[in-house]
Amino acid sequence: MRRRPTEINANLTPMIDVIFLLIVFFVLVSRIVDFDSVAMDLPRPADAATERPEDDARLVINVVPGPDGSARSYKMQAWVVDATPEGARELTAVVREQLMRQPITALSLRADQATRYRYVSSLLTALGEMDRTGLTTPVRLNLMIINEEAR
Amino acid sequence: MSVPPMKRKPRSRTRIGLNLTAMIDVVFLLLVYFMVATDFTKGEEVYKLDLPARQGAIAPDPFDLDELPLIVMVRSTGSGPGDLVIELKGPYPDIPDPQALAQLLRERKISTANPHGLFKSDHPILIDPLPQARWDHVIEVFNAPVLAGYTNISFQSRQL
């Protein structure tokens, strides 16, 4: 008896379903990543008396770490300025512009644990000197840390 | 009339098939659910401060202040978690570490359990780190009065 050659059929329908699921998966995952945060080691204080950050609109200011406790720059979204008092003033002007445009309630400050205080101090001083006339929403400053005992 | 017995077809072996397609769909749906439900910033927490006060050209007259702020100075002597020196301006004992600072502040806080304390919970506390102090040491010292229940803590302003 002659044998017909074996026919192999592949049903593509479930494969298309899986591919669409993968697309949805990667679209969702890419939205979760926070592009505002520069990679750095935030301080991890013992027994931290901190609060969870609220989900409302905020601006994240990163003190980008350099070698030996220095700071390369201050970075906020796409704005990058030198880590100097002049750079801090420049960034503060941008922060003020953003605060006038959007109802932002918090400025989050992220600095590496090894960064020397002088680089953070310049930023704090510049933010303190910011002209607040015309700002209707009160703005708070959040110092960001890692609380390993969270949850 | 007899009915001839039905011819039985030879029974083929029973095949058990498992359709994996639906299972893969469910697995991916579960994966997407957990990806969306997971908080990736777990562990990031904040100290909430007001924006630093504007410093005028002239420092405030101490006589105008209702309360003299408590000033806590911080200096780093190394990179380890215990390599810092804390000094509290005033007639206070030596403070070996941030936990001792928290304890000292707690003992001097006015409360229902401690009505003879020195400071109210909103007493102004200024953290004054030296420019070379490490940020993690500064945060450890900042954490101490927050832990002790004080609410008016800020950084000493410095001219740029």
C-alpha cells in the first residue's frame, strides 16, 4: 500500500494570540519604568521615619553622582546643569517655570549616599531663593531614601 | 430472522490530547496582571519638608525669634555608617551616634508623659552639616529628630 507523505499543518491562530499578548505585556512594562530617576545608591537610614511618596504630580531632581563624593550635574527630566551654584540657580529657574505651568505639589530630591553635602546644599539654597510670587499651589520638598523595612 | 452481529471496527488506541494554547494565554494574562500590580518603587520613601525659607540679606535678629532653633552639626570622618561626628550646640552631653541624638531629643520633648520637657514637638531644629559631610550621614542625623517626633526640621541656610 502506498503511503501518502505525512502532512504537517500548523495552526497559526494561537500563535498570533500569544504574540499580541507579548506586545501588550511589553507596552505595559515600558510605562512602569520611571525615566526621571538616575541610577544611584540612595541613603538607607536605619529605622527610617519616612512616608510613602504620594502619587500626585511631582518633579524629580537628581544630583548625578561623580567620583569621590562629587556631583557631575543636576538633572531634572531633560534639563542637565552643572553641579555648581550657578547651575543650581539655572535649574531653579526651570523649576519655577514648570511650577507656573503645571499644578505640581512636590519636588523630589535624589542624591547618592556618598555625595558631599555641599552639592545638595547649593541646590537647597537656590530652591530657597526661588521667587515664589505667582505660585498658587504650595510645593513641598521630598528627600528620597530607600527604606528597606518598607512593607 | 437473525440480525448479523455488527462488525466492530478495530479500536484505535485512546489518545489523550492537551491543548496548551489556552494555558499559555492564561499564563501571560497572569504575568501582565502581576507586572501591573507590582510597585517597582518599593522601598523608596521620603522625608517631607517645606521649601527652604528665603534668606534675606540680613540674618534674622535672634531677639525676634520666638524660640531659638536647636542646631545640630554633622561632620563625616569616613565612609562607613558610623563614621560621623554629631554636635548639638548648647549644654548637651556628647552624642556618639544618631540613635543617641534621637533618644536625647525624645527625652527632652514635652509630651503628656513628659510635661517637664524642654522642647515642643514643633520646636525649630536646624541640621547644619559641614560641606564635606556625606549625604547618607546627613540623612541619618536628619532622621533622628523625625524619629523623636519633631515636626519642624530643616537645613541651615547657607549663602551660595
